Amino acid sequence: MKSTADVVIVGGGVIGTSLLFNLGRLGVTDTLLLEKDVLGSGSTGRSQAICRMHYSNPVTAIMAWESLGIFSNFKEVVGGESGFVETGYLVVVTAEDSVGLARNVSMQYGLGIDTMRVTAADLEDIAPMVAVYEDEFMAWEPQSGYADPYMVTTSYGVRAREMGAEISLRNPATSIEVEGGRVKAVVTAEGRVETPIAVVAAGPWSKQVLGDMGVDVPLVPVRHQVASLTRPVDKLPLHPTVGDIAQSFSFRPDGSSLTMMGFGPEEEVDLETYNQGVDMDEMASALGRLANRIPAMEDAYFRGGWSGLFTTTPDWHPILDAVPGIEGLYCAVGFSGHGFKLSPMIGVTMAELIVEGVSNSVDISPLRFNRFEEGDLLESSYRYRVLA
């Protein structure tokens, strides 16, 4: 491991590797990424990896849209594979959320995003396998889908290494040294690295990393359950990705014969001791809701599942900023279930912020560190907060 670097990134998930790659694109290649395990071993590897743009705020909607363009052209833009599969994305809400849906679609359409409101009659052509009911309202994103977290993370890492970056695995950062109000070095299990810039992108462990420096950041880990289901391909060879706000869960196809379903209550947990499996009663309930939405899934069966962590902030939006009061310290944290789908543009914007002093591709100031103290939180159109 090198003893000096221009930038050290703490965290080897999709956020850290995207940033490492994008720093290289801006000419900053004397860089080091530290990961306590292997790439993508934290929240990234347990993500549903849905790529959709249906957000309530322009900053996340446009970041998701620009990220989709990178996912779908990954070999040309980055190199390597993303595993992106276009499925279309359907949002379903009840009457109480219909005004929010209309507002979101109007905002997104104004940003140039390929989205539209649809009716039950439209679905007969778009997704005839999906059942909707009299008091439900829908929006459709034809270009959305899902990607492969492992492929994306490792592709970013490989390309960054090719440009000169170093990645040190199973080598956790133990502390970040500050001297005279600025970053001096990052200390690891394998030694000390002098650097003027440290970026904390350690997912649910970010609160501890920053807390050890005296930086209080409002991050809460929330458990998110995912089930893998075998679907009856003779009856249901394909289906779209669905954000079912009406029933408070989501699902997407997974390859040619499986369906991946995200579900469960917003359960605050301890990140070291939480249940990494699934609750079978919750899974059975969600499977019933899935059969209600796609009747053919009544014959699906449970193959297995896991739980990951959403690292949430008070407004369920990330913090992308320099940390006030410590020169050279940056954070990309608190993704609240949105990190993977935004990760290409998180890397772009954070690299611009670090190298050029401002993010020019997208104005990320709504995601600034101090917004909670200022009382300027972002708001969602929905009660189902992971939709943001």
C-alpha cells in the first residue's frame, strides 16, 4: 500500500469505486481506496439494483436520469459491463397519493425524463400481466430497469486501477488524522497514508468513521428485506419492474426465471447484529400482495432471501458535500436506498466538487451537509419514503 496519495476514499462499495473512477477521468490518479472487506460487500451487494427516475425532487430525478444513461451505455462510457436490463418501471399509487404522482411526473417530464402517466387501458398494451384497481393511479418509465451491482462496482474498480488508482482490500481505515483544521492522513490496519483529502463513503459505517472525528451526522441504519422467487415462466415469462406504493413494496425480474421482491417495515437496527435473513411472515404477506398485483405469481415460490441496510437521513436523501470545519474532508453518505441507482452521477458530481470546487454537471447543493441544521430538508410526495 502506498504511503501518500492525493485522495483517499474510505469505502469500497459502488459509491467509492464510482468516485475513484471519476477522479481518474478528471486527471486525479494518485488515489487510494480502502475497503475493510471486498468490493461491494456492504449495502451494494444487497441492493435490489433498480434503476428508475421516479423521485419527488429535481436533484435526485435528474441524477437518476443521467445515471440511467451511463448504466445503459456502460461499456462505452466507463468500460466493462453493468448488466443493465431494460424492463420498464411502473409506479402504482392509491387516490391519496395521486396528486403527488401527477406532480412528480410533471416535474420529471419538464426535466426531459422519459416518463408518463398511464391508465388501466394503457396497461393492457404495456404490461397486461399487471392487475390494477379502480382507485389506483400509475406512471410508466419505458427505459428503466435494473443492473448488476457486482459488475458495476468491479468495472469501476478495474477502470480506476488502469488509470493508476490503488485499491486496498481487507484493510479498514482506523482513523482520519486532522491537524490545524485540515486532513493530514488516513490510518489503516496496514499503515498510515498521508493525504490532503479524505472521502468517507463507508455506507452504514460512515456514522462511526465521522463520529470518531467529532463529526455528528444524522445517519440511521434501516433493515430492508429482499426475497428471491421462482416465477412460473410458462404463465409469466416477463414482467416490468414495479414500485408498488399502493401496497408498500417493490419487485423486479431477475434474469429469465426469477423475481426479486423488496419488502418489510422501516426497522431501525444495529448494523453489527441485525437479522440478515428474512422474516417469513413478512415474506408471505408480501408474496400475497405480489399475487394481488400479478395474479400469475400466485404459483411463485420462495427460493431464499437476505436483508441489507438503508443508511437513512432525516429526509431520506443523501449527503454529498465537504464536511464543514475540516478542510479536505468530504462525505458521500446517507443514501437511504437510492445509492446504487444514483451511483454513476454521484461519482461524477463528487469528483467535480473535489477537483473543481463545485459540481457543474448537477447542482448538488440541495444535498449539502448543513441542510438539517438549517431546517431545509427535502420532501417526498409519498408516505413510502424510500421512493423519496
